[in-house]
Amino acid sequence: MWTKETKVVILTGAGISAESGIRTFRASDGLWEEHRIEDVATPMGWERNPQLVWDFYQERRRQLFEVGPNPGHVALTKLEEYLDEMLLVTQNVDNLHDRAGSKNLIHIHGELEKLRCEECDYVGIMMEDHDLTSSFVSCPECSNAVMRPHIVWFHEMPMRMSEIEKALNQCDVFIAIGTSGHVYPAAGFLASAKQQGSHCIGINLDPPLNFDLFDEFHQGKAGEILPELVHQWINTEQP
Ligand code: NAD
Ligand code: ZN
């Protein structure tokens, strides 16, 4: 089934970073790290209580220094090296795919290491010690505005959707890894890929919501399963 020319789109979610020590989203009843999603992951939450939201993301941002990519992240870089065309779309806001060495990568829900100015739209990696405290950070471009997390909150538009739709329309294989299938539009990628004839593969600890659409499902931990699967895919090239 696999050759170097096979066009592959991969969607990853919080599950691929779980073995690196970053908690998933829906581990317990709509609470994320003991916070209500509406309080810390919506524009209304930011408007209502910016300090709470800021402290929440500052903690997540500082955590990036304590974690590293796991064998699941690394396996995907091996697959990308082998294939001519692979797009990795991640819902994760951590930088573990980047640090593992993935290249053609879209962070559909934003990136923890970046901050954004709502006044002048400046976006940049801001991870110095003085950017990581409980004090708000002012914009390096227009100086009077306060930076916000460069995160796509609920009710906001995911990033680079048209590029993703184009890749989904052309892919031969679609693989979803460590994602529960609850958060749209990402949860709809599987149905789009399936509809246009892609072979759809799922890798997840628990069967996700849209489980029945997969042509092939591998249940277990991504860090344990993916290295072996990638090895097989790379070595099953037809003569
Ligand atoms: P989710 O928490 O809803 O689902 C995670 C899925 O991963 C679950 O189905 C679970 O069974 C599975 N899983 C857990 N451990 C796994 C492992 N070791 N290997 C394979 N699968 C495993 O997460 P989601 O679907 O990504 O959607 C939630 C949202 O949460 C996204 O919008 C994302 O931006 C945000 N988020 C990101 C991070 C991060 O950046 N690491 C962490 C938490 C939440
Ligand atoms: Zn600015």
C-alpha cells in the first residue's frame, strides 16, 4: 500500500503528548488541569478574568522546559523523511513535534511558545524568563498593548484551514493519533478524508468518537505503537 509517493495527512491530538507528561484535555469531566474550559479557553474567559487565563497559560508555557518529545513524535519525523509529501496537522499547542524535527507542520490551535498582540497582530516566540511570569507582557512592536496567548480558543477560527482542506482532498492515507474526536473542525477531517477515498487509520488509547469511520484502528499508546507501525509502513514498499 505504501510508496514514497503515497500522500499522507496526519492529525495529532493531546494523546500523542501524554507519554511526554502533558495531560490530555478531557481526562476528567470537562475539567482541564482543574479549570473549566469556559474560564481558561474562550475569549469570554480572557475578557472576564485575564489574570486567571494568563496564569493558566504561563504555567503551560513554563512546563515546556520540563518535557520532551517521545518515541511517537520521533516516529512521525522518520515517516516524513521517507515520504515525498506528508502534512502533519496538530491540535497540540505544545512544541514537541517541532522539537522532534517535524517540518511540514501546522499548529491548527496555536502555539504556547508564541504570544500575539491584538492591537497590531504581532506574533512571536516569547519564552525568556521575563516573558514567563505572572506579570502581563507588553507588545515589542506597539509597546502599549498587552500580549495574549497565541492560542485558538473555543469560538475562534482554527489556523490555516484552506491549506489543510486542500491536502485532505488529495491524500491517499489519513492518520489520526491521540485525539478523541470531540473538537471540531479537526474532528471532521476524518470524514472528509474518508469521503474522498483515503485509507483512514486511527491510533488511540480509547476508541474515539468517530471510531467507525476508520478502515484500520490500532488501540494503545502512541509512543509504543507508532515506532513499530512506521517501521512497517516504510518497509512494505511494493517492488
Ligand atoms: P482529548 O484530550 O480530547 O483526547 C485525547 C485522546 O488521546 C483520548 O481519546 C485518549 O484516549 C487518547 N490518548 C491518551 N493517551 C494516549 C496515548 N499515550 N497514546 C494514544 N492516545 C492516547 O484531546 P484532543 O482530541 O487533542 O482535543 C482537545 C483539545 O485540547 C485540542 O484543542 C488541543 O488544542 C488541546 N490540548 C492540547 C494539549 C497539548 O498541546 N499537548 C494538551 C491538552 C489539550
Ligand atoms: Zn502590538
